[in-house]
Amino acid sequence: MKKIIFIFLFLGVINGLFAQGKLTVSGYLKDAKSGETLIGATVFVKELSTGTTSNVYGFYSISLEPGDYTFVYSYVSYTPVEKKISLSENIKMDIELAEISTELNEIVVTGEIEDENISSVQMSVNKLDIQTIQKMPALFGEVDIIRSIQLLPGVSTVGEGATGFNVRGGGVGQNLVLLDEAPVYNSSHLFGFFSIFNPDAVKDVKLLRGGIPAQYGGRLSSILDVRMKEGNNKQFAASGGVGAIFSRLTLEAPIVKDKASFIVAGRRSYIDVLAKPFLGEDLQNSAFNFYDLTAKANWNINENNQVFLSGYLGRDVFNADNVFASNWGNATTSFRWNHLFNDRLFSNITVFYSNYDYRLAFGEGDDTFDWKSRIINYSVKPELTYYANPKNVITFGGQGILYEFDPGKAEGRSVGEITRIELDKKYALEGALYVGNEQTINDWLTLSYGLRFSYFNYMGEGNGYTFGDAETTAGRRPVEGIEAFDQWESIETYQNFEPRFAFNLKLNPTSSIKLGYNRMAQYIHLVSNTVASTPLDIWTPSTNNIRPTLLDQISLGYFRNFKDNMYEFSVETYYKDYQDVVGYIDNADLLLNEFIEGDLLLGDGRAYGIEFYLKKNKGKFNGWVSYTLARTEERFEGVNRNDWYPARFDQTHNLNLVAFYDLTERLSFSANFVLISGTPATFPTARFGFQGIEGIPQNAEERRNNYRIPVYHRLDLSATLQGKRVKKNGNTRKNEDYWVFSVYNAYNRRNPFSINFQNNPNNQAQTQAVRLSVVGSFIPSVSYNFKF
Amino acid sequence: MKNIAYIHRFIFGFLLLWALSSCEDIIDIDLDAGTPQLSVDAWITDQPGSQVVKLRLTRSYFDNSPASLVLGATVEVEDSEGNLYTFLDADNDGDYTWTPAQPTEVLGVLGRSYTLSIAYNGDTYKATSKINRTPRIDSLVYEFREERLGNPAGYYAEIFARDLEGPGDCYWIRTYKNGRFLNRGQDINIAYDAGFSAGGNVDGLYFITPIREGINIFVEDPEDSNVILPPYSIGDDLKVEIYSITEDGFYFLEEVQTQLTNGGLFAVPLTNVRTNIINQNPNSDKKAVGYFSASAVVVAETVIEEE
């Protein structure tokens, strides 16, 4: 309570300090055709050479001395609007910008203002707009947000089929993936082949990997902030496509024109439907599909209040006859309320529910096994933004999350006798309070600073375990004591102050130096020791035995634009220092294990690297090159002879080339090329046998990750053919459509996903190394897309 | 958690079948040759007759020649009653053998603990084990099944035995087809009580289905790798042994199986399997691999005949 009073006092003080004698121009920036709010659009005051950008809800606010001003509202690929404003009282000014018609449009690689990369204080940010993503060659022709982001510096994957993504050497579980502010626990369909976001319903995608501001927390490596469209509030619109894997359909329409609208977007894979005629009788009852449904509605109650309700439901389903069933997926619901206290104080409160669960069942009749696991969380997240003056934008707020972990419930039947394995649920409460300010000191220096206080309470109802020492270092620790705790009773609490700081030093109008420092605390851990993360991995809270992981990251970058922003260049370097990274004992048992904490280790981690990025924004031929040189290492007592070793996600070199070429108005081509160093793996040095069982691998030197799998490289190509815009009678067609033809892995390389050591199946006395290539040939595809 | 590993592979196999062009191929890799280590294969039982402890050296991973023999070691087993059994390598083949003085003499006795000592190259290695109880085999049955879910038509067998009351009993179910021990990683069939793992809450039950049916092994047709042969055909001789093992022995076999069947998208990192052979010299950096186990054994045998 004290803290809340403090915040209000603080608010009063800054209000007094900054607000005297100033008047405010505020409002929303919107697309003229659909009424969608525009995120990150620019508001520029000519006379003062200063400005602001719209926030994630399209809202902007700027406070100035009374006087006459010329406001320029702009957004890339939209026609700018200029307004003369005579400021003698507070003004509400909602602006609609019209998209530049497609015939004239060149491909625009960025959705931001042209020199945003130079002027903004935010560094280490990856942004891609949907038009760019749609033009890139994609696996099976399916436009995919996460796979596209992996072509930007600092983001990668360990290969096709690996769930999620890795940022600056961090694990998959270190990314906070937000869909309309609700966290998504598994961002992939079909393991890692497709991401769960329907591109037709996505409005904005932003990935932060360094210099992370105070309003974000809870994960160490990155924040992927995905915002869904609100739905066209002017007229009915539909879009969709038919591809090799999915068919998609999105419908949007006003409920009350200009006041309320909705959007519903669905996708479903249909391999199983197509395959049915070719399957044997025993597989006729099989299901093999994945789908997602996104729905959202918003209501503009009055000029000071707007509410949004969004929901997501996605699922992967695999059933084989009646003997095997498995499915998993996320479900999220978030309710948001934007409220304007006054022209300068914007608030949003988000209430969300998020659920991730999976089920695995096999057997039939009297002999079955049925296993379920889930993680649920409920959260409230108020946030206020105070536009004190053109030089200070203060953001403050908090968040409370209640977690319910259900690590596993299994029911087995053996000859009709039922047995149950039920691991206790675990509960935890995570809270945070934060305040941050983005302060423009003068023309050449902008600061962003803030502080986040986070708190974690691992609590009952449940058991707290204590463990004794392992027989050998890095061995399994035996359970020594079990203590029962009541509901809400704390088993362990943690708290951390997480300072955040960044600056932008503008050297001249075309170059700047930026620095970012952030401390992050992560209280829940994704437990996985497989080569690729799996949908069956479980999340576990920090406990009395497992401390939260802390990260300090410092990034430094140089940003430079050339030739009137035609070229953008940046070089960024980072150093990350981890404390209490979670690792695993050898032969760890992570599934359905009540004493899982005894199989986990805490160690140190470090990651450092340098990222180069060069992008050509304009012209018929454009695209980018990114190259990252990096190292990620970890160290655990008793592992690898106590030495540092390269972590699973360590990739020394990572090169991406993305190119677009517009041949004619209707026909364009694109290509991307990826080259990544092989990831580390532990290989054996020796073998032995017993009782006729041969070829047991042995690593006599006890080194972990002592080898690397071979290098990964791949070229993808695609061509996009726009449908005719003009009918035979000369009228413009109302509908838009386009075809995308693509080839993934164009030169047919067998990229190794992993190397396994095994006995020759036909001769157990012989050993061999087997390369697994997830994509073993080139994959051509075609998709048809429409919009009307 | 081998059931889970199996499921991963199953799902993935499913995907490959329909969606992808994934592939596995054999490649050449240069590996460092590690320092050779003493490798111990010592599984003694309560069965009449001689008992053998095989000593070899580990060899580099891709070395497919027979393992180097360990000669000139001193091998002894002592039980908890103070009886000492000496194992001798009379014919210098690395197989150290204890031979009973009279045909009725048996080394292993239920409930006793055993300590193995090996003196080799100036170091002494020791390991201990205990002979635990085994369940009664109720029946070893078989039936003909039609083709289903990729499993070929043919004879399938099932072993029925009920885990003994009280948690913590561990067993190794060893299968012999026509006298040949099924020795692949995926053939290792082990039970913790009636199930796969501790805390499985399956004490005192019949072995769960995957264990009962774990004696059915599938191999590819040597003529055509796309054809899977049925586990058994008419005339096949099937013998099943249940070895009682210690809990540590269970984990050893589980780890061996994990390492030998590792692969696919969800492979786990390669790690050394455990050993209970401990060098008694704390100043020596030499470590042994392998395992010493003492087991009680029950056996069932049948010949597949037309129904």
C-alpha cells in the first residue's frame, strides 16, 4: 500500500514539475480504410523539430507552450498529413492516414519512421512488418513470423523442427512471447515448423533483445511483443489463403461503425484430410492436424475509454486409431481497458488468463496410460503512461501473476488394475512494480532509465522438499525431508531490483551511439535437456532449492544511415552474465518426477557477441545482410571437469542474407540464404559392452559438448505474382489476390540437425555415426492468397 | 522414461511419414581415441554351474575389432557370510571363471550381498551387489495377430508375472529367441515394480503391458529394410528369464538403453552411463566402466505352435 501512495505522490510531484503552462495535443492515429490504430506512427512538430510516436494503442500526446504550430503525422507507406494548429487550449486530434495505393508502392522493408533506428533510444530491437514477412520465402509457403524473425541479427534456432527460438544464446524458455499482452508458453505448431501466429490477424511484431525497458520482465533474453489487429471498424473485410499446409480465413467487420469492431481468424492444417484416402483401414480413425483460432473485439466507449477482448486457442492433435492420442496447445484470453485520465495520462489495464496443456495417452481396453500436464496463469497488469512534456515520457505500473503448475497426472491400467501417478500442483505468485522515464536531454542525447522491483512467492498448498548432498558432485540429490504447506503459505520468497538504463548519443543526423544495460530476473524455468525443446517440456517455478536466474546484460551499438536513409547500418556488441542458470545432472529424469529438483543443477552462464546489420530500404532491389559472431558458455560444478563449456545454443557464426527484387508491378522475387555454425554436442571417445550388449558410448575425458555438428546452410527462393488490379473493362478490381511460389532448401542440402551414435542394426558389434536431417531435400510449394 | 522417449519417436515417425522428407544417413566423423579404461562385465546368478567375470579394455568408439583382453588380474567375490570365491583366467581369454567343486555347489544365494574385487595394474577396484527376490512367472503365452499400425501380422508373446508386494523391486526381463539373446538397446526390458520407474505407484501389480509385451522384438527384413518381420513364427523357441536386480542396476540398464536408442529430434545429450566399479585408490585417476550385479533368476520357455 505504501508503495502505491508513493507512486501517487511521485505522480503529483512530476505533474507539478513538468506541466506548468503547457497545453496538450493528443489523440489516436488510425488507418483511414480500416480504422486500425497505427503503432509507432510519427507526430512531428515542424517549428520545434521535435515530436513523438504513437504507442501500442495508437495514442499520442505532446505538450507544448501555447502558440501556432505545424504538425506532420506520418507512417511509412502512408501519405503524411499536415495540420496547422493554433494552440490556446488542450486539443484532441484524431488523425486518419491513408495507405499509399499499391500500384505506386515499392516494397517497404520497415514500418517505422525512416531514421527511427538512429533517433530512438531503443536498441537491439527487431521489427518486421507483415508485408515484408509475406514476401519472404517460407517453408511450405506458409508465412511465418518467428521463422522470419530468425533472419534478423541475434535471433536463431537450432534447426528445423526445434520449438521456439533463441536470442543471443539464450534458451527457448528465456523468451517472453506476448500475444496481446498475454504470455504464450509454446510458440510453435508441429514442434518448430510453424509458429502459432496467424499472419493475417497480426498487426505488429517487435522483438527486444537488449536495453529492455522497465515495463517488461519475467524472462531473461527477449520480449516478443505481438499485437493483433483490432478489426476493420468501417466495413466488412475478408482475407485468407490456401497453402500446402494450412488454409486460412480472416473475417473482420464493424459492430457499430467507427465505434466497435471484431476480427476472427482461423487456420487449420489439412494433411490428414488429404491423406485419408491413402491410409490403410487401421489408420482411418487417425487425426493429424493443428489449428488456431484468434478472435478479438473492441469497443470505443467514448473518447476516454476503449475496451478490447481478445482470445487465442491453438492446438496440435495427433491420434493414431484408438491406441495413441496426444495433443497440446495454448489458450489465452485478455481483456484490456484503455482509459485517458486526462490528455497526458494514458492508462491501460490488462487482465489475462493463459493456459498451456498437453495430453498423451496410449493403449486400449484394460491396458492404458493417460498423462496430462498444464500451466495456468491469471494476471492483472495496470500501466500508466504520463506524457509530461515533449522531453519526458514516464511509464509506471505493476503486474501480479498467479501461477498454477500441474506438472503431471497420469493414470495407468494394467490388466484392468488402475494406478494413478499424480504429482502435486505447485503454486506461485509473481509481482512487479516499475517506473521508467524516457528523457530527451537535448538534440543529441536521449536517456531511458527505470527500475523494476520483482517479487516471487513459491507457496502452498503443496510440499516443500529438502535435499541432501549427492554422492558425487553433479549427481542426483536424495530427498531428505518433506514438509507440507497450507494454501497461500510461503515455501520460499525471492525479490530483486532490476535496474534498466539506456542512452542514445546522436553524433549527427545520420549516426548515433546507443548503450543499454538491463538486469532481468526469471522465476519460472523451462526444464528441457533434449536436443530440441519439445511440446512436452515442463515449466517449473523457482523453489526453496532452485533459485531464480538473474541476468545482467550490457549492449553497445553504433547506428548509421547512408544516402538519405536508403541504407541502414548497425553494429552492436553485447555481454550477458547469468547467475543460477538451471542445468541437469547426467541421465536426469525430468518427466513425472516428484523429486525433479534433485535432478537440477545451478551454475553460471555467460554470452557475448557482435552483430552486424546492413539493410537497403528502398529501390527495386532491397533487403539486408546480418552477421553475428557469438559465444555462449556455461559452467556447473562437477560437469566437464568444472570448466566452462559451450552451451547448447552456442553458434559461432550466423550469417543471413535476405533480398527482394521487383521485376514488374505484379511480379517480385525474393531469396534468403542462411549459414550457421554447427551447434555443440557431446560425442563419445570410446565404447564397451557387457552381457552381449555392445557399443555403449563412453566419454573417457568426461567432456561435455566436446564436438560440433557440421555447419548449416540453406537457400530459399520465392516469387510473388499479384493478381491483375484492373478489369478488362478498365475498372479497378475490388479484390486483391496473389500467388506465392517458393522453394525451401533450394540446393537440396542435407543439413544435420543432430549426429547420433548407434550400433549397426544388422550387426550389433559395429558402431556408426548417423546424421539426422530434418529436411532432407528441397521443398517446393505454392499458395494462393486473397483479400476483399 | 523410455515410454516417453518411445512416444517422441512415434510422433516424429508419424510426421515424417506424411509431411517431410527427413532422412538419416551414415557419415564419417573423426573422433579422438580416449584413454583405454578397464571394462567389467560381471553378472553372477543363483543358478547352478560356473560363473564368469569378463574383463576387457574400452576401445575407441569406431573400433569394430574385438576388445583388448585384460590379462593377469586377480578377481574375487566375497559374500556377506564370509565365503570367498576365486575367479581364474586359466586359458588367458580375459574371462575369469569360478567353477564349482561339486556340481551341486551354487555361488549365488537369495538375500546375500556380494563384493567383487579386481586387482589390476596396481589398482584395486571393488563393487557390491545383492541378490534380491524374483516374482513367479504365471504364464508365457502367445497369439496370432493381424497387421495393425505398422506392426506386421505374426505371433506375439506376452509374459505374465506379478510384481512382489512392497515397493522397490527391480527386474531385468531377458529374452532369447531360438537360443540367441536379444541384445539390442531397444530389447532391454526392465521393470521397476510393475512399471517403468520409481514412484510409478504400480507396486504389486502385473507387469504393465509394454513390459509384458517387451519380449516381442521387431527387426527389419535383411532383404528389404522397408519390411518389418513379425516377432515370432511357428517353430520359434522363446525363452524368457527374469533377473532380480538392484535399484542401481535398474538405473544402469535404463541409462544403457537411453544411450543405445538415442536419436531423433528429442535425443538427450550423450552421457556416460553409471558404473558401480570403484577404484579403491583415491590417488589414482583411473576409472573403470561396466557393472557388477548379483541376481536370482526365474525362467520360462515355450515353442510357438499353430493355434
